Amino acid sequence: MLQREIPEEINIKACKIAIEKGVKVVLDMGGADTPLSMELLGLLNIVSPNKTELKRILNCNVNVDDQTELLKALEQMRSLSNNPELCLLLKLGSKGCIYIDKENKIYTQKAFHFDDMPIQDTTGAGNLILNMKATVLQLRLSPGFRRVEILKTF
């Protein structure tokens, strides 16, 4: 998993090495508030922005509540980067996240809410989801896994 706090040219080199070794590459868009190069986007398996970062990638607003618009946004990223298998894990803070796989299947995960413990801060929640997805991707588990199956892998 890569982050944008690392200089882009280093991330590109890391992607190329990962691809040579058969390792899947995931990019968390958090970090640098600069445009993402299509070269780097073309090397990824999963890109994971929040709404603001998605706007930065595409240079336009995307209605994240509209699945058709999200699919169009992903298709645009795939086209611009010449990466037809790019997947999207969109972080939505206290609303959860949306994952779109390479076959355009859409999976939504609502944020967990507890009646006796209100959410104070969502910092790190997206990173947890992203790391779980990266783990699943590397372990080659099916997207429809059960949480118990993940725990058994550790």
C-alpha cells in the first residue's frame, strides 16, 4: 500500500517493482494535495480517495451518492490511465465506503455505529478499511468474504 506523502517518482518505482514481483498495488490518496499522474494511476490495482481527492483526480465534482456517476468516474480514470482493471475504494468518512471492482460490481460498507458510543472522530477509519481490502487482495480471498474468514488468516 502506497501513500501520497511519498514522492510520486518513488511510488512509481515501487509500483513497477511490485508488478514485477506479482504484488498488487493500492494507493491511499491522502497526503499531497497535488494532481495524480496518469502514469501512477495506470500502475495501480486500487486507488482509494475520499470525495475531495476524487475531485482532484478527475478535475470535476462527482456525486458520490449516484452509483451511475461513480461508475462513469471510474471508467474515466481507467480510460485516462489506460488501466482497464483499476478498482476504486471510495472513503466516505462517517458514512462508510464504496468499493467498485474490475467487473464494476459495487460493494457498500456502512460505518459501524454503536448506540452507547457515538463516533467522535473518523480519522484512521478509511485506513483500516483500505488495509483490510489490501490484505484480502494479497491473500486472494473472494470479495464476498465473511469477517470470520479474515480473522482466521492472521
